[in-house]
Amino acid sequence: MAKSEQVESIKKKDTVANAINDAEDDQSELAGEVVDEDTDSTSLQRFVQSAMYAGPLPPPQMLREYENILPGMANRIMTMAEEEQGIRSRDNWWLVFNDFARISGSVIVSLGLVAGAIYCAIIDQPAVAIALAASGLIPQIIKFFNGKREK
């Protein structure tokens, strides 16, 4: 190899090494961004990859890596996920129960007001009967039409 070819080869290697160092030092690089630098027909590309997952459990490979780093960590993560699922299930049950109790209570109160209105009409108290019937039925009618409009 001639001396000029060796110098040119060394320059290319130095340029590539400098580009690698510059790319590694650049912390503002976004994940997934490809850095291209052309140097005398030599191209350097660097691809930064990031991974995301949703939920309490990491992917199996990551779980395996946790276990390799700290034995027992996978079991701790699984226990944490099971406890979280139990909490979510209990919270969901309470939400459903509260909705049911609220709706049932509303229906019972409305039926009581309507029953009171019927009784007042029987004992010849029409003004009270109208007031009780209106206070028992109007909120239910409004809820009914609002529910249809939201869908």
C-alpha cells in the first residue's frame, strides 16, 4: 500500500471514529433518529432504539434481565402486579355498587313521591299531589332525555 493510500485510510478511520464519538456525546438526540454523516464514500449511521410497554408487567426478556441482575426480582414484580390487579378489582366492584345504590335510591325516592302524590289525590289535596308528582317525575324525565342526548 502506498503512503498516500495509508494516509487517506487513516483519515477516513479518524473521521469515522470522531463521528462515532460525537454521536455518542450528543445527548439531545431523539430516540429513533438516524444520524447520517458522509465522509469520502464512508457513511456512518447510528440508530437509537427505545422500547415502551404498558401495564404492570414488563416483557418477558426484560423480566428475565431483572431476574439475572437481582435474583427474586421477577417474583417481586409478579406479586406487585397481582396485588395491583386485586386493588383494581376491588375498586371496580365499589364503583359498580355505588352506581347501583345511587340509581336504586333515586328510583325509590321518586316512587315514594309518586305514591305520596297518589295518596294526596285520594284524600282530596290536589295542590300537594301535583307538587309531589312533579318533584318525583320531573328529575327522572330530565335524566331520561339527557341520557338519550349524550349517546
